[in-house]
Amino acid sequence: LSDEGKEIIRRSLEENLTAKNYSVENPYRADSCIDYFISEYFSPAGLEGTGAFIIILRLEHEDYSTFIREYIEYQIRYFFRFLFSDIFNPGENEFSTQDSDTLILSMINLNCRSFIDSAFGIGDSSDQRLPSAGVVPLLEEISSMTYENKDLSGRYVAIVPEIGDECDISLVQDTVVAMHNVRKVRKLLEITYYNARIRKGLYLVYNKNRFVGFIQPERLYDRVYHLIHFSRKGIWQVTRHNKGIPGDSLQLGGKYPLVITMNRDDRKELILGQFLELYRDLFGSGNDEDRLSDIIIRASSQRNGTILAIMENAREEAVRLQSAGFRVSVRDQNTMFTGQITSIDGAVILDQNGIIYSIGAILDGKMPPRQNNNPFDLSRGARYNSAIKYSYSSKGRKHLIIVFSEDRDIDFIINGYPVAKYDANAHRLP
């Protein structure tokens, strides 16, 4: 192509992208493109008459967790580095000997391995016994190993950046196990488990290129860490957990890592987005949003449902309702116990800074007037309707009532009316 021909093609591409005249398969919408990039015209040396523009559409997909977004951005960023590297030098013969599908899959595999090492903080490892290809080959080897004729399934490793004396079972200094000792690692993994029904388990802890002990998941609720789940022989998933809430999973196994599992049942970002918008409109900024956000997320994981009543006059309300609940004082206002506190019947009364004053409170209040938009709903349970009555009776005082249902729905109520809702069914995989 002449320079003029290249410019004509570029302008056409630019016009089509600007007008959003392109087709994108579900789950993306044509109007979800928030940015795009057109590369320079690329023609490999020695291959006259061939070439291409590279187009990247940056799509807005709110359901992606931070972990998966980072992974996608990592792949895009290194795609260009890979594309324009020496692999296209005719002297290397890579471009002429590999078909395009194999080339792209090889690139994805290579970048995925590098991303996992980077996420685990292994990129600058001083452990010379780790393979130059990183930790992924060792995990692949471990995932295919058996122990007493049993496949590796339902076993867990927690990649924890910093660990003190939190381990429930610690390996003393002389017996810590390095990653390259795959047989020892496989044996230790036999101890690990996780029971999703009761949310209890035991993880093998990996820290700074060593396995240092075992820890219960609840001890990591205030941490950001990565969890490896060996689901079946040769297959394992990596999930980033942020203060007790799992994000999306990147599944590896077989020849290429091509599976991303969306964990839409626990949509931390969506829940907090709805909460913080309402909360800031009511109480303004400058409060302890981090503490409250942690409480919200922990309460959303409570299996039996609960109510959080965020009240400007929480202390006075706890005194008024002391005969119908338990007034408490939480040392250091530790949010770690939120899951347990919200497991009993009744509401948790707290102020706009997340200070808890009462638990197990039975909320009172009167019915809103019967009108066409009456929020009282007989199809809903007692928890929801008691929150409606209490909120309606609290008009004139700043408050936000949050109802967590057993079916994982979340209702936000102000002045007796639901103002927002997190619909769990809308964020579950089919």
C-alpha cells in the first residue's frame, strides 16, 4: 500500500469507530466501547505486500473484577510488545513457521504465566531454584500429581504477601518447604480443605517462595491475597480475595489458560457502588467509609440475612431499644466479627462511622399510609417489612436501612421507601 492508501484506510477505520459502526458479540454492547486504539500500519520485514492495522477496543464491562481487568490489560499491553519483538524477524523464522492461531495462543500462555508471577510478587524472586519460566510450571506439575493414588482436587494454597504469626499451624524454620520441592508440597496439600456450606477450611500458606504453615480462611478476612484452588487433576483456578470477598477466577490447566470464571454472586464493586452513592448523599464525606464498606461486604456474605440500620443518632436509638436488643461496645471496633454479629435475628444499629451500638435489635415503627406506592410488601418477609416500618418512623433523622435477604438480594431503604436494590439473580451465571 502507498502512504496515501494507508491514510485512506486509517480515516475509514477512524470514522467507523467514532460512529460505533462495528459489531461486538454478547455480553458487550455496541455502545460499551469507551476508547479505542489504532496502531501504525505494520508490515513485517521481508514480507512485502502484507501488513495490518491493529485495533484494540477498550470495552466497559463493570462485571469484571479488578483482578481480571488487570489480567486483560496486561495481555493487551504485552500483545504489542510481543507483536513487534524479534519473533517477527525473518532470521528467527518464527513468523513463517507458526500459524497465526498457534502464535496468538503461545503469546497468551506466555503472558498469563508472567501475569501470575507478577500478581504473586514472584517477578523479582531471589530464589534461584525457581525455574526461569516462573512459578506456573511448578503449580502445573503439582496439579497433576497424585498422593496415595488420589488426584489433587479440593485442595487450596493461599498466596499471602506478608504473614506474621497468624498461621494456625506453623512450619518451624528448619522445615519450611520451598516451592521446588513439589513432592513435599503435594503431601502437605492433602491437609487442606474448604467447606463452603459452613465457610470453614484450612489453607496451605505460601509466602516469599516458601510454604510456611496452614491458616483458617477467617484469619485472612482483613487481607488481600490470592487463593489457588486445585479443582481436579491438571486444572486449577487463581482468585484474588479482598477482605473476605472473592473476585473472578482465572482458570489454568491443559495447554492454554483460556477460561475466566465470573464470580457474579458476590459483586463487591456493585454493592459498594450503590451503598456509597446513597451514603455520601446522606452523610457527606469525611466519615469512615472504609470501615462501613467492610461491614457491608461482610454482612452481604451472611447466609441467613440481616439488617444494618445506619443512624445519625445510633447511640440514642440503642438506648431506646435496649429492651428489644443487646447494647454492645466493640473493642477497637474490629469489623472481623461482623459475620458472627449479624448471624443472630434482629438488626445491627450503627452510626455513620461504622461504630456498632446494638445487635439483635427488634425494630419498631408504624405502617406507612396505604397509597398506590405503599412500600409495604406482603410477598416479602418480616425482615424487609419491619425495616420499612422502622425507616418510615425515622423520617426527619438521617438514616439508611440496608436489608440483606437470604436469597442474597439487598434493599436500601430511606424514609420508609426502597431507593435502590442489588438483585443477586441479575448477577449470577446461568
